[in-house]
Amino acid sequence: MSDFFEVLPAGAMRAKYGLTAESRPTIVLDAAKVPAALRRLIPLAERFGVSDDLIRLDILAKSGADELAAMREAVQSQDDAFDEWLAGTEADGPSFSDEYVAFSCLRMAADEARVP
């Protein structure tokens, strides 16, 4: 087993491994696995809820300011529902549903989005 870790600047990692918005994974979530209060945000989680940091940041960089502002507002309007779910029993792991991961990453995206 190799203990090799590659450390490169983000731009070099993105170029070398194709970690761009265009290479994003397709995310399809099961509404039955999402708390009712957050189900209307499923399209946002499917778009922005990418677990790879470099891909998610590239998606944000290539999104319009209006789209980012709307996403941030939608996420912030459901802070309590996010807290209840993401800090609830599923947070203990050891495994996480695709829905839990996508919504966690959506919340990160809302925090990372640069809106003028």
C-alpha cells in the first residue's frame, strides 16, 4: 500500500484531473430521504451539492450572480431545517446517504458563493 499523496495548487489539480464544472457528477436525489421542509431545495442540491471541493467551486465560479444569490437565500431561509437534519442522528455516521451528502455540500456552496 502506497502512502503517496500529491499536493498541488488547486488550479494544477483541476487541470491535471479534470476537476471542473463540466465534469461534475450527475446527482439524482430521492425526495423520500429528504426532510419535507427541504424537499423544495432538491434541484439546488442536485446542482450545487457536489462533494468535490474543486468541482463545486468551479460550478460556483461559472454561475451567475442572480442564481447564486437565489441559492444562498433559499438555503439561508431553511437554516433551522438544515441544522435539525445535518446535526441530527445521521451526522453520527458511519455512512451517509447521497441526499445527506448533497445537502451538506449545498450548504457549503451557499457559504462559499461570492455574491456582490
